[in-house]
Amino acid sequence: MKSEIKSFTLPLTQADIKSLKCGDIISVSGTVHTARDAAHKRFAEALRKGEPLPIALESAAIYYCGPTPAAEGEIIGSCGPTTSSRMDDYAPMLIEHGLRVMIGKGKRSEAVNAAIKKHRAVYLAAIGGAGALYKHKIKSCELVAYADLGCEAVRKLYMQDVQLLVATDSDGNTCLL
């Protein structure tokens, strides 16, 4: 059983991604963007039209999260992971366009796992139900795009020392049942 938790800083390099193996527990710090299914739908529509996205996908990390509003004096409200399969219709296209790190909860489709393997990406699983814990790991939060989507708007977060499970590695191995 593995006991060493390796720390990584986002964005991950290709060497970092290649070094991650299914079942590894890692600690990550750095910049992620939140995006759930409504934002993913807009990303896909923009890509189909050849329009620019509000974030650069190349080497990006997307956290499937829709944070609640911050209480007075706080950076962010509860910010736990959303079920990743909700993004599965859009994820292969985003991976093809450079997305390399996805963070969420639950299993991914075969199409997503195949895209992860083909394009050398990684899927990291967060703990469902831990949104109140994760909010203390967020050091900054900035609205980036799609404010009309409310909690599903795209936000830029800086997270610090968030422990995650490598659920699907860049070789396509998955450890979620």
C-alpha cells in the first residue's frame, strides 16, 4: 500500500501527468477553473463555431464545481466536486483542445477514458460531500465568465494542498468501480 503523498503544482507538466498512476494520492496547489455542465455546453458551442473560449484549455485544470456564495469575510462558500459524468458529453472535445487535468467525483465514460489515454490527460477524484472542507483550501476566487450561470459560472481559483486520488491515469487505467 502506498503511503507517500507527492505534491504537485498546477499546471501539471506532461512529465508530471505521465508520473501519476491510478490509485496515487497526491496533493495539488495552484490555479484551477471551475466549470460544470452549463459552462461545458457553452465551451463546446464556442469551439464548434471557432470562437475563443474564456479560458485557455492548453494544460488547463478544470474543477467540476459550482461553489455556493461566500459568507461575509470569506473567499468562497462550499465548493465540493460535482458528479463528473455530467461533463462526459463535452470532455473528449475539451481534452482534444488541450485540457489535461479534470477534477471531480465519480466514474467517467469510456469515451472520456479513451480521450484521456489518447491525449495524455488525467482525471483526479475529489471527495464528495467535502465542500465545506475544500473551501478552506481555496486561497482566491475570481469570476471569469458566464456570470449569468450563477454558481455554474466559470471561476478562477487558487487551491492549496488539496488531496486527490488519481482516478484515471494517462495510460487510461481507471481505479473507480
